[in-house]
Amino acid sequence: MKNLFTLILLLPISIHLNAQSLIGGDHILKTNLSADAIQNYNLTFEKSLNHFMSLSVSYATMPKRDLPFQALAKQFIDNPNINFDNFKVANNTITIESRFYLGLQKMSGFYIAPYARFGNLEVDVPVKYTYTYTPAPIQGITLPAQTVSTTANLAGTIRSQSVGVYVGMQFQLLTKIVLDLWVIGGHYGSSNGKLQADLPANTPPIVSNAALNALKTTIDQTNANPFKLNTIVSGNSIITNTEGPWAGIRGAGITVGLRF
């Protein structure tokens, strides 16, 4: 009878410990379903440091696609010669963040998360331009000037570094499933990039000089405030260096993960 009484007392404790072992774990591997839905595929690894704090690293990649939010982009990049319909972008980011949980359970409840983000934005910018050149005389005969309208592809990478903070709530569901709801936040930092457009290698100098100068003039007409553009002619290429602030909003995300 005494042994039975002891077993009855210890049974709830054993069940509680087993449940904690099943639910617990200091690591979570998760993905943001909201970002996945717009082809910004991502994976996050979160590790608990203590009862109220964790550290996580995220990687996200977006394959090359049409420029989203074209109307918004046109407000920052003012140049009628840019073909926004064929403007392409791809993106890769690494985010390092720490979380401070205010709940009673480890890696659960309301949290505040400061973070640093490092990104590479690859762009293909079609630029329409027109140039005029005079062909070399043939057998002493002066040929009329030729006007050519064409498109150059200004391509390259813009690198960004920013820091920010956001808030959210994380919940333990079922046994090993975690639901992470991003509420709102944002980041701010700086960016710099290098974009380049090349003429065909066999372009005659009399043509390339006119084409490069006309393309440079067209790019120089771009108003991209607050970004600064500096365009130079280098050999048979146009090089545009970019510099400016970098900002973004982070929030309204639905993330699910596996805890182990």
C-alpha cells in the first residue's frame, strides 16, 4: 500500500517531466511562410542562451524576378528612359538577431528582437538611350549621320548593412511545433553598389564613343534622391557607383518551426 501511495504521488511529476522533455529543447529551425509565399525563401536557426534570451541566424534568398512595387520604385528612381517593366531583381540576406522574451517559458511569449541585416540586391536595369554618329567616309564620300536608339542593361549588385528592432510573439503548439508571429519593426542603415553596362567588344571606336557618352548622359539624368549616382566611362563600359541610405519594414510575418 505504501509503495502504491508513493507511485500515485510520483506519477504526475513523471508525466510533467516527460511532457517537458517532449516539448522542450534549446533549438528551433523555422521558416517564414509569409515570405515564402512571395518567393523570398528563408530559413532561421534559433538557439536559447538562457530562460529569457536567444540568438538566431537567418538566411533568405529571392530568385531573379520582376521588380515588385513598381509604383513605389518610380517615386525613388525618376528617369523616363528606364524600362521598369523589364527591371529585374534578386536578393540574398543574412540576419543576426537576439531576442529578449518577457514570457515565463523559454523561447515563448512576447519578445523584443534587435537585429543586424546584411544584404546583396542584384539588379538588371534596362536603360533606353539614343546616340548619333557620323560614319567614316568611303572612297572620299561623306556619309550622312546615323541615329541609333537602343537599350543597355545596367547590371550589378547593391550591398546593404542595417540594424533594427521588431516585436513579436512566439507560441508552442502541439509537441514540437512552434508558431512565431512577427508584429512590427524596421531597420535602417547604408548601401553601396556597382552597376555596369558593356558595349559589344567589336564596336568600332567611332560608334562606341558616341554610344557611351549618350548612355552616360541618360543615366546622369536620373533623380534617385536620397541615393547618389556617380557614372563614369571605363574602356568599352559604363560604370555607375551607387551610395545611399537603406531602410525596411519588418512585420506581419507568420513563421512556423520545429523545436528540438
